[in-house]
Amino acid sequence: MTVIESSLRALPGVQEINFEPELKKLSISYEPDLMGPRDFIKTIQASGLGNSKAVIFPERRGREAHREEEIKQYHKTFLWSLVFTIPVFLISMVFMYIPGINHGLDTKVVNMLTIGEILRWVLTTPVQFIIGRRFYVGAFKALRRGSANMDVLIALGTNAAYFYSVYSVLRAATSPSFESTDFFETSSMLISFILLGKYLEVLAKGKTSEAIEKLMDLSPETATLLTIDREGNVLKEEEIDSQLIQKNDLMKILPGAKLPCDGFVTWGQSHATKVGSETALSQIVRLVESAQMAKAPVQKFADLVSKFFVPLVIVLSISTWFAWFSAGKLNGYPKSWIPSSMDGFELALQFGISVMVIACPCALGLATPTAVMVGTGVGASQGVLIKGGQALESTHKVNCIVFDKTGTLTMGQPVVVSSRLLKDISLQEFNSLVAAAEVNSEHPLAKAIIEYAEKYRQDEENPVWPEVHDFESITGHGVKAVVQGREVLVGNKSLMLDHNVDVPLDAEEMLAETEGFAQTGILVSIDRELHGILAVSDPLKPGAKEVISILKSMKINSIIVTGDNQGTANAIAREVGIYNVIAEAKPEHKAEKVKELQAAGNIVAMVGDGINDSPALVAADAGMAIGAGTDIAIEAADIVLMKSNLEDVITAIDLSRKTFFRIRLNYIWALGYNTLSIPLAAGALFPSTGFRLPPWVAGGAMAASSVSVVCSSLLLKNYKRPKVLHALEIKRKNCGVDF
């Protein structure tokens, strides 16, 4: 280990090394631009490991590994419980009707103690205390926290049955006349049924995470690494584990193959430069995982009910036992009601235990998280990343959506379509000054202006713009800079007025004409005199008009809030069918508008893509970021529309509504089940029909209720987008547009 550590520390970029000898594992913190996992493995192997081999540690998700372990554990425990419970069941309920075997089981050992009772006691004890230990541990932890849960109910119910049976058996062993009636089969069968229910439950819950597994399947296990010489000639191809890809590697991707990492494609077009856990895919997986663990506010209802429900059930259980026991002592019902195999106390005890185990609130606790897990997983498979239960709950109530314009309703790929000069200046000089002023801006309009200017300098392969001083980006207005000693302002009318630049009448008319064509007019001032106007066009996204129409049919009001000028904003709004427009809005104004709408009683969603939209995305009840937008906007949003398609706004709202319908259905089932089952278990039908629920049957019913809630949530996996969106998708593809 010392040799390996010194070899690794000698590598450039290695910051920290931690050894875990028991796991035969070491972790390295390093600079990814300088080193990578392949370098470490080569160094370790060269350090002299003998026949041992260094490999990258498997990237197993903790929660997924825990779930698999939990499934195996419940399966194993349930099978062991059957080993003991099946003989108890046979001895108690089958062999008693087989004459020869029945005679042997009824053979007395000590006083009235029989062989059958000893066998049931011996077989039930490991089920109660070894296999059922998890319920004692769970009950102890819950009670130590000052709360009560399912484990408390199971521990109380099975202990009541077991220790009464022990009392009955010991009394039979010490009495020449007392005939024992034990409930050992109740204890063992109850634990077995509950373990079966838990096994089926964790098995079903595992299905809710299939979306994450499908996402991980998008990443191939291997990749082809190319080694090249200084001239760029390929020297060799090598297939490596995709986890061993490092920055600056050159990979070979065959047509139609899965991409092993983010990167620049040398032939074709793509973007991003991340590997390993930094890739977009890994980040999406982490986002979905955290969303599935996040609680929805509606879960507080279930938590509150569960908090008081378990103590209430215990009180009801004891009250049931006491009522039946008292009625028996006071001759409140005929003795003929008591089965021949028990007395009045035992009958009352069975009713009490049945109430205790059938009324477990675990189905209530599963109602929300399972639906949220499936809903967010389905959303991810549809390209809609929903960041947890809070986002789902807010989105399903949305009745007002605020849209940004550029990059949201429009393509976000503005193009300068014309330029008009108002002063005596050459077009090349004009474009050169404007491009120089905009070259330091990240705004999409700035990029469009630079591309336009480059067309007039096609003779130069890499045009160099004049030197710029005192550059200033004025959010929501434009830019200001000193170029070749001249002050250049590029932006909207407000920018000009703020800097005392006169906008003549003919310029106003040009602006109005430009805006009438749904184009953005950009004013250019040089040394405080208006020199020209650039007309920028940013076409609508295919289907934008139809999306607004569908939202209207869903009783959702749409509003445009944009930093663009009023004329252009109004023209775009007319095209898509929106009648409420707020233009020339700064980032803080967008957030203020959202808060105004919320104050008026609306549940507001904000859809945007830029840094300027981030405050509004945070302020909204449900912030939706376009996937092609900025990292800041995506971070601020509650929902990310990965495909950047507007119709996914409808998908997000529709999916959240379907998910919450399923949650409500789960609650109705869970609460309705308890409302009906408790009186049944307490013997409400026994006087009129003679029907009663033995405790082990009640335990099976309780387990079935939990499994049914999970299966109900799993039905969300069949979610299909609204049919009306299929036509929009076909239209978008026919336009040759995909985002």
C-alpha cells in the first residue's frame, strides 16, 4: 500500500488518497484535466500487485443496492418462516382431522399437556423471536422516538397470542383437568403473512425505480478509444470500459451507437465535455433519484394520520377485547356463540388481536411516495424531469402560466434579417462597431448580430473586431462600450432614452414597422447619435399556437412576460393567441409579476430558459425550464423539459394531475379499507352471521392492502400523453425541427 500510495502521489493533479483496507478499495481526489482513472490503474498495476488486478469500483447506486438486499432478505426470511409455520398450520388445522395422527398428537406428556401443544410451541418460538426479531427492533426504535408504527402493532398482536398460548400450555402441564387452547398458529401464521406482504411490497416498489435503470441503460458499458499521432493519424483502436474514459480522449462512435460520454464530435455536431459522474446522463439520473426520495406536502397528511392512528388502534383493540370479554362474563351473548375449541376470554382475545393487526396504517404511508416514485420515473422517460413531490403537487393545481418569449415560445435562434442606416456611415464600419460592442455579451441577440457582421467580412477567415474598452451589459436593455474611442450603445429604446439619445420620428416608424412583423428592432447609437436599426427575427416554435389553445381548453390562462419591446411582444402574442402581454420586463419585474398573480389567488407556473428568467422560476409555484436553456435556469426550476418542446408543458401538467388522482385514489382505498375492516375484525357481523376474522387472516388482509396500494401506483407506468399532442409531434417532425 505504501508503494502504491507513493506512486500515485507522484502523478500530476492527485490531491488526496484514502485507503479502505477491509474493502480493498482506495479513493482518489484529482484534477480531471490532468489525470484520469486509466492512468491510476496503469500506475497501480506497475507498482507490483502480483497476480492482483486494479479495477474501477462498481458504480452501484446505494438505494438500488439496498433495495436488492432488502428484497433478498425478505425472501429468505419468509422462506424460513414457512419452514416452521407450515408444520404448525398442519398440526393445528389439518392433522387433527386424520384419526391416526390426531391420536398421536393428543397423547398426554405431563398432566393435560399434549405432544401437539409441545410441537406447536417449539416450532412457533423461532418464528416469534428469531424470524420476527425485525418487528421487535422496529417497535423499540419507534417507541424510543416517541411514536408508534406498524411494528408496534405486530409485536403487540403476536406477543398477545404467543404469551397467552404459553400461559395456557404451562397451566395444562401443571393441572390434571385444564384443557389448553393455544394460539400458536395465530402468532406464526400472522408473522409469515406479514413477511409475505412485505416481500411482495418491496418487490413491487422495486418496479417503481425501473425508469432509473432504463436511463442507465442509455450508457454503454464499453467504448472504443483511438490513439493518434501528432498529425492526427489513428495508430490503434482499443475497447475500454466506458467508466475509464478521460478528458481529451478521442472516441470512435459508430452510426446509431450509444454515446459513452458528453463531448465534441469531430465530424458532425454536438456539445459538452463531461465524463463519468459529470455527464448530462449521470446528472439526470441523480436528479430523478433525488426527486423520487423527496416528499410531497400531501404526505404530511398521511404522516399526521399515522402518528395518531396507531395509538388509536391499540385503544380500539383493547376496547374490543374488553367489550367481548365483559359481555361474555355478564352473559351478554349466548354461550353457543363461543366455538367449542375456546372460551369467552380466548374469543375476546382473538377479536382484539384481529383489530390490532388489520388496522395497520402502512397502506396510508405508501399512498404518496410510491405514486411520486412512479410519476417522476414516467416523467423522466417522457423527457420531463420533475424534481420531486413538491413540484408534482404544485403543478397539478396550476391555473396560470407565464411564458418567456425568446427561446421559449420562439426557437431561440435569432437572425438579423435587415439593417437600416440613419447616418452617413459605411455598412462595414457600422457592423464592425456593433459587433465589437456585442462580442463580450452572451445574449442570443448578440450572437445573431455578430454572425450577421461576419457575413460582411467573409474575406477574413477569423475576423478580428476593434478593441473594446469599458464594456457594460445593462440587463434587460442592451450593452454599452467604447470602441476605437467612440461610445457605442446597442439595445432597445429604453437604453437610448436613459442615455439621452434622441429617437427621431422616422426611426420610430421603422421600429413600429419592424415590430409589426414580429421582429425585434435593435437601435444602435454612436457617440449619442442614433446611427441605425437592426431587425432581428426569431421564429415561433412549431406547435406553439396549438399548445396555448390546448392550455386554454384545460382552463389554464397564458401570459407573456418578456424583456423584448412591446410591439414585438404583441405581434408574437397575436400569433400564438395570448392576450395578456408584459414587455420590456427586467428579471426582477418577471418575478414581481409572478408574485402579483399569486397574490390574486392563482397557482402560477413559469416557463423560461435564460438567466433572466431564474428569479421568476424560483418565485413561481412551478418553475419549468427549457432543457436547452442555461444551467442557472435549469437549477432554479422545479421541472426541466429536456426535449425543449412546448408540448411537454402540457405533458408535465397532465402527468402531475394523473399522479395526484392516483394518490387520492390510494388514500381513499387506504382509509376506506381501515374504516370497513376495523368493525369487521372487531366482530360486528359475528352476532348476525357468525363470521369472524382470525388474526392470521387479518394479517394477510393487512399485507394485501399495502400491496394493492403499491400496485395501484404502478398503474401509472401505463401513462400515455394526451392524444392531442401526437398530432403536434408529427407536425414538428414534418417541419424538420427537433430539439
